[in-house]
Amino acid sequence: MVLLSAALSGAMFMASAPQSASGPVTISAKDQLALAIAERDLCAKRVALLGEGPTHGDGHTEAFKVELVKRLVSRCGYRAIAFESGVYDFIALNRALRANSATPAMVADAVGALWKFDREFQPLIDFLFPLVAAGQIKLAGLDFQIGGLGESFTNEQMIPELTLDLPPEQANACRAAFDRHINWAYSTAQPFGPSANAALLACVAAMKRAVAASTAIDDRTRKERTVMVQNLDSMLRPSLGTDGEKILAREDALHQNFAAFAGKLVPRTKIIIWGATTHLAKDPGAAWGIPGFRSLGARVHDQYGNLAVSVGFSALKGSYRNSRKQIAIAPPPALALELEVISNSTSSAVYLNLALLRAIGIRPAAALDHVYRTLDWSQVMDAMVIFDEEWPSHSMRPGYEDVSP
């Protein structure tokens, strides 16, 4: 546990570190009370689902989550983290860990472009890597999507690996088809439609047969490749369906990948899930409006009951990032939860547990996706962090102007 003790010291230092023009961005001293209460509330749980806005551009939320994760790992015994990121680069990371060749950059690649470029997120990569390399923390991705910037294994190595045992002509055709899809290099002359999707699915079927039949790989590699192929198949099958069908298929995959990850862990391992609140809330249906929608968070609660805690985030004012744009948070309506909570606090963040959400009852709040909705929030999530002000994440992504204050 030497690494964990050292990591905690670093976590406490970073929480109050001054901001710099190019270094990590962290929370202020005025967030510390909410952070301590959140830690205490989540410490005895089995699964902590830490949400954020659907654009993944909430800088204050991200910085708060980073410090909370450090505490949950260092003080509360959480030993596994699953991200709303592709499953594929985490397979490559785990291979490198077994070969003692993993690097912090591989952790960043696996986490993916949603967070790896954010200055708020950098301290978490530095915190996690030595623990992952020492086998003290397990990491996983839950998503079936491909084509994220900087996901080097997914974008460059996975399809060549999966087509190794195909006939050369078919292998080349499949590699070209997936390269076009990963880079979304379609055109008017060569659009994405039924023909292109059918060709991709035919490649996946051929890969599946080749993986099952191969005599040149060990059992672990066969299982890894099977996971890749299954996720590609799940991603492609609803590609030409309605938005609702695609969303439902993705939520199914998120849960299936989580269940597979959790099933491989030592029994009773404490797990953190990091992703959008619209996936991690126990009932985010108001944000989706899709009949039959059940979130990953709802399914985790089915399994873990009150040992799972879904935490949402909102802010009274400020802005957030959506790609290259800075979006202002809408003014709160009368009786909004954010307005009442922050107006009665001297802190820059307030943590509301389930009992407080139940006592507050039905109120307008914007803790799902920055859109105010009048709901009983105790039915949507188990806890909520409300900030005085949100800020856009400070991106270092190439070509992105840093729109943050």
C-alpha cells in the first residue's frame, strides 16, 4: 500500500495547488467541504457512478471528480475504474501491462479523447498509472464506439490483427472498409449506407469465424479478440436504424461490458464508473425520451441496490465546452434547486445526499444535461453536487482553441 499512501499525499497537494497557464487545473479550497462529504457518503458503497454533462466539457465537474476518485482509491479501497470509453484500447493497455511495457500515454489513449486532452484530467493519469502498473487498480472501457482521436490501437492496429487469418484479398478489403469507417472518409460517390454497412458486417462475421478457428493464438488472445468482434458487431447492427435503436443498443453494450469487467474482478471489489450522467443516473429517462430506455445506471442499481450511488452535477452559472464552442449555462428558473442551494452556502460546491434530495422533493434542476427539468431528483440520482460556477474544460487537443476562462 506504499503507492496508495504516496498517491494520497499528491492528491491532497493538487487539490489546493495554484492554477497555472498550462499545467493541471484543479479545484479550489472552497470545494473541499463538498469533496469531504462526497467521500464520506461514497466510501462505504460498492459502485460509485460519477456523472457529467453529455458533451464531456464540464471543467469544474471534471476537476472535482478527479480529486474525488483519488480519495475513493486512496482512502476508501476502490480498486477498479470503468470509463465511458472504447473497450479496445484497454485490451491493448492490459496486454502492455502484462508485458511490463505500459506507459502513461497508453492509459491516456485508452481513456480517449473525451478526457485525455483536458488539463483537469491530467492529474488523474499521473495518479493512476503507477497504481495500474503495480496491479493495485484495474481499468476498463465500456463503449463499443470506434474512431476516437488518439486511440492508436483501435484506429491503427485492431483491424489488422483481427484480419490476420483471413484470405489476403478479403483481409485487404476489410481493412480498407474499416479504415474508411474509422476515419469517416465517406463521400457522395462512396456514402455510408446499406451496402457499406453490409460489407462491414460481413467482415465482422468473417473475423468472428477466423478467431474461433485459429490455432495460432492462446485462449486469452482468443477471448480478447472475441470481445473486440462482439463489440464491433453490436455497434454496426443498429447503424442504419433509428436514433432510438442506436441509443438502446449502445446502452446494452455499456452494461454488457461492465458486467464482463465486474465479473473478472475479485469478489466485492469496489468500482468507480466515470461517464455522462445520462448513462449513469438511475433514471435519466427524461433526457432521452425513448420508450423502453433503461440506463447503465439503472441496471447497476438492479444488481447492487443501495450499494450503488449515482452522482450528478450541476451549476448555478458559468459555461461548459461542446467541442470547440463555449456554451453558457441558462439562468435558473424560480425555485430551481441550484439557486436555493448555492444562495444559502458560502462554499463554491454543495453535496446533496439521497436523504436531502428526498426532503427537497420536486424541483427544477439541470443535473442531467444542463437543461432545467422539474423532477423528483431523488428518483433520478442518489446524490448531486451543485457548483456556484461551472467552467469549460481546458483542452490541449490539437486545433482546439482553449475557450476556458
